[in-house]
Amino acid sequence: MLPLASNIAGNIHDTEHLERVRRSLRLDPHPLRRCVHALMQEGRSDVEAMQRLPETCREPFAAQVALHPLTLVQTQGSTLDGSHKRLYSTAAGDRLESVLLDTPTGRTSLCISSQVGCRAGCRFCATATMPAVTNLSTGEILDQLVQANQHLRPLGRRVRNIVFMGMGEPLHNEAAVAEAIEAITAHDRFNFSPQKIVLSTVGVPEGMRRIAERFPRLRIALSLHHADQLEREQLIPLARRHSLEQLRAAVQDVVTIQNQHVMIQYLLLHGVTDREQDCDALLSWLDGLQCYVNLIPYNPINDGRFSTTPRDHRERFAERLRAAGYMTYIRYSQGADIDAACGQLATKAP
């Protein structure tokens, strides 16, 4: 049996620690690379990955290197669409969720969390109701992908798309998230195309610019949700720190840096963000931007504060945007029956 992560000083995603252990065991780099490849690119089980190492090294290696910084506590499958919510615990006992999504195209996406809780405080999001906020480490972010692929491998599948849209504001944990993206896209780690990764933010202008510079092919999504400053502040307290003008300038800079469209995410709250004047404000804010729009139906979080925009109303809102020349999509939310849809992730204390 492998030792528990909490009893080990470092994990397999800590490359400096991994190299120290390799040298102390006088382990040839090649079998270690095969072990890493088996775990990160092939989705092999822990036992199969460890078998890539010389037999005499396996036990001392396992005593010093944790394969999983997270412990899987529970999985919950949707009866509506096949999505799965996965509850994890960190070594410190914090709990987080990530979601495996089966898209209509057959490509499996993983919604990754970057924090336990979230400081953005969005009024419509269950994660904001969690009492404490903790940044996840790079290894804890990456282990969500490792364990997802291990779950999928017996089914003959693997994660094809990654969205940083789970718990937390990724740019409030920028260093760990950026290191995780480096590992996910590195040829000798996960070897993932950056074009298959979306980072979603409620709006941290300088962070958006830094991420765009560091990962020019990564897709960035801005969760706008309202194009009126005062009303946006009522929905997203973080908006008080960054004005709509600052966000628009950041989007323009990101487009220039990356030479690709930015995704603008807009939550439809009935009578709050979906009125004619709201669409007018949004069209005015979008004017001249190289972007496309992703409209998100509201997923209730049982506080009764907001309600979902009716389907025909959503379609009319989308048609106005399309008529103005913007590629516009209405998101199909998955996992609503297990509180795994957009805005519904939240955990209770152990």
C-alpha cells in the first residue's frame, strides 16, 4: 500500500523534490520519465505507473513522493447528462469539488478548481457562501486532472478540454495556476494543447495581461455578467476594485497579445441582467471588441434571490447579439441535478 499523501514531504508534481529523490535513490532518469508519462499522459493506475520504476526503487520512492496530493472522498453522477462531481480532501482537511463533463460532441471536459471557496463574492454563486478561502497548491490543482484521467481510462476515454471554472478565482491564485498550466502544456508532463484550456476570471486586469503574455495560445474568458458598473458591483463585489473601462482595456490588450477572440461570459438573471436596457448596455460595452459571447442560464442555489431567464427570452437576447454581429452561444448547463452546474459548487466542512 502506498503511504498517505499527508505523511510525505513532496509530491510528483514538485519537480525539484522529484529530482532530489531521484538523485538520492540513484535512479536513472528514463524509468522516472516513464512513470511520469504513465501517470500524467496515459492515465494509468498508481500501481501501473510505479511498475515503470525498477523494483528495488519502488518502496523508497513511494515513501518520499506522493502520487496524489488530494484524497478522493466521493463521486456523484448525474442522471440527466452523465456528468460527475468529484469531492476531494486536501492533506489539511479542506474540501473541494471538480466536475467531469460529457459534452454533446463526445469530448470530455474537466472543470478544475483553483481555490477552496472564493473571495470574489459573487451573489449568484454557491462557492461564495463557503466560510473560508484557501489557495490550492500546484500539485492539488494538477491532481484533479490526474485522478480524472485515471477514472476515465477504463472507459477508453480521457480529458480533452480543461476549464478553470470550478471553485475560486484563478487569478487570485495566479502563481499556482500558472505553474499548473505550465505542467499541463509541457511535453514531458501532460502534453496538453493550450488551445484546449480556458481560464475564466471575473476580472483581474493585470492578471489577465500577465497570463496572456505567458500563454499566448491559452483561451481567456471574462465573466462580465453585467455591463452597468453600479449593477455589476451589486452582483460581483470585486467589481468595485476594477471598473468596466479597466476590464474593457484589459480585454483589448489580451486580444492584441494573443491575436485571438476573448470569450465574454454573461449570466442571464431574470429581471436583473436580461432586460432590454441590459442588452443595450452590453452591446455598447462590446462595441469594437474582438470577442464572442457565451450566455449562461442561471442555475439556482436555493437562496431564492434570483430566478432563471425563460428559454424564449434567452433566445431573444441571443438573437439581438447575433444581429449585431457577435458570435453568441447559449451554454447548456450540465450536472444541475447534483449541484454541479455553473455556480453551484460548494462543500461543507468535513
